[in-house]
Amino acid sequence: MTTFKKWFTGRQRPISVLLIASLLLTVGRGLTLPFMTIYLSRQYAMPLKEIGLALTLALTAGVVFSLWFGILADKFDKKIYMLLSIAIFLGGFIAIPLVNNAVLVVVFYSLINCAYSVFATVLKGYFSDTLEIHQKPKIFSLNYTFANIGWTVGPPIGTLAVLYSTNLPFWLSGLTAVIPFILISRYVRSAPVSENAQPGTTVLSPRTMLKDRALMYFTLSAFLGSLVYGSFAACLSQYAIAISDSGLAEKVVGVVLPVNAFVVVVFQYMVGKRIRPENIRKLMLYGTLFFMAGLAGFMLSGNNLLFWGISAAVFTVGELIYAPGEYMLVDNIAPPGLKASYFAAQQLGWLGGACNPMITGLLLTWFAPSVLFVVLMAAIALAYFMIVRGMAVKSPTIPSMF
């Protein structure tokens, strides 16, 4: 009880509030994302091809625009920026049930994804600006754990809500934004804007950041890493259909998703808090090996659901290391006052997860199914190589801490 109280008093309170906000907003997004296909099909009779294109555009827009808004966030109070993104998140979910136009629905959903991406980016920048170096691995790991809890809790609640009304998940998603807005307004202090972000002292643009070779390598690593684990459930379901049928795909997803969620929720904090600048290279190598072992297990699992579960557990250990590790890599090279800008640039790496279903489909169409996992093993090995190269480069804006 004493430990619990400590998290909600003194200097720990803003951190706890922001972690709760991250959890609730992720629950809100998880409430609706799995059902957007059903909503657009049922409400507007959109064909599946158009729905897929619309959702891809909405998700991609959120990642791409977060780069620009992340750069702007370094020039203003991050608390105000987070509140603004939550307000847009809330407004988008309120607007979708009220409009009667498929194009507007897609536009509002794009705004929602942009707001969520901006909040996630600015949140990491706020943590990076305000936390001590020894706190960062713990808080990054907790944030990732809370986000995974949100993705675990959100879809089941959405499943129940959609039974009562197609619009109910959107109203509930909007409600999840109200509490974070109130808590952040009241309990999170404003972080002063660093002089590095003031006009006339540092001129920063996406083109300028591209000159930072370390950031380029770490973003490429994030792209390859998210290609491997960002959409792995969809990837495995496609593979299971290719080697058997949709029945096996349902069983595989029903096994690997709960295993993944359990391992992340239970072990993420314990593993992530041990990542430090002096051991990150070694731990990221271990993460790479766990990924490769898990992928090899998937390739050999066939119809054996027990092997699928064991392989998912091994695979997820790699995720436990990579997720906070990638944040720490960028935090260690980002200069004060430019943290959100660097995290926004790294956010582009999540386009790898968006590309996974397309690449998986092409590989399963053109080659033997097992080739998929060979390619993913090569991708994660190349991701580690990018990390090593990035750590060997000195950032032009700040000396490396590795």
C-alpha cells in the first residue's frame, strides 16, 4: 500500500497520471480499431478493398503527421500539446457517430490516429525531458506495458459494446479521453521549453535531422523491428491460412495473442528497467536472438498449438527488450529541447508494422510459406546491425552516451 501511495504523491504523481492517460487512450483506440471494417461496411456499404485502403491511409497519416507535430512540440509547452491532442482525440470520436458521410468518417479517424501518435510522441519527449537517466528505462517499460494492457482490454470491451450498438464503441472511446484530460490539466506540471528549442538558437527540420546518421540508423532499425513484431498476429494468421485454413488461423491467433499479452504485462517492467546505456548493445543482441528463435519455432509449429504458444513466449521476450531499447537508443542521442523531434522521427519506423501484412501476402503468394520466416529473421538481424552502426556514430547535435 505504501508503494502504491508513493506513485500518486510528490514527484511521482505526474508520471503516474501520464501512464494512466496512456493506458486509457490506448483502451479507447483498441475499442474501435478492430471494428472499423465492420462499421464502414455496415453503415456505408463500402467494399472491402476500399475499406482496406481507407484504414491504411488513416493509420499511415497518423504516423507521418506525428513527425511534423513532434517537431513543433519541442517549441511549445508539452503539457498544452498533450491536452490539445487529447481534445482532438475526443472530438474525433464524438464526430464519427454524428456524421453521415464515409469520407468524413475516414478523415476524422485519420485525425484520431494523428492525435494518438502525437500524444505518444510528446509523452516520450516529456518523460525524456523530466526524468533522471536511471528512471527512464523503468518508465519507458511501464508505458509500453500499460499500452499493451490497453490493447488487451480495449477489443473485448468493444466486442461487447458493438452488440448493443454500432456507435457505442465510439462513444466509449471518447469517454476514455475525458479522464486523461482532467488529470493532466490538474496534476501534470508544465515543462519549460529548452533554449535549444527557442527561435534563433536551433533550426530544426526533417531535412536537418536526416543529417544525423545515428538517428537514421536507429529509425531504420525501428522500421525493421516493427516489420517483424509490429503486426505479428496478422502475419501469423496469414501464414496459418497459407499452410492450412482459416480454422487453424483462428486457433493460432487465439493462442499467440494471449501468450504475448501475458508475457508483456507480467515481465515487461522487470526486463525493461535493466536496460542501460552500458549494456544496451548486449541486451539488444539477446533480443534479436530471441526473435529469431521464436520465428524458427513458428516455422516448425505446423498444427501443434503447444509449439505455437511456446514460440510466441520466446518471440515476445525479444519484444520485451526491443520496445524500450529502441526508445533508449534515441533518447541517448537526442539533445535537450529536441527530444520530441527525435522521437517523432523514430515514430516513422512504425511504418514497418503497417507494411507487414502487404509484404507477408506477397511472400506467401510468390514463395513457399517457410520463406516468410527466413525473411523476417534476416530483417531482425539487419535491424541489430543498424543498431550497432548507429551506436558507432556520433550525433552531430549531442555526444553519444554509449
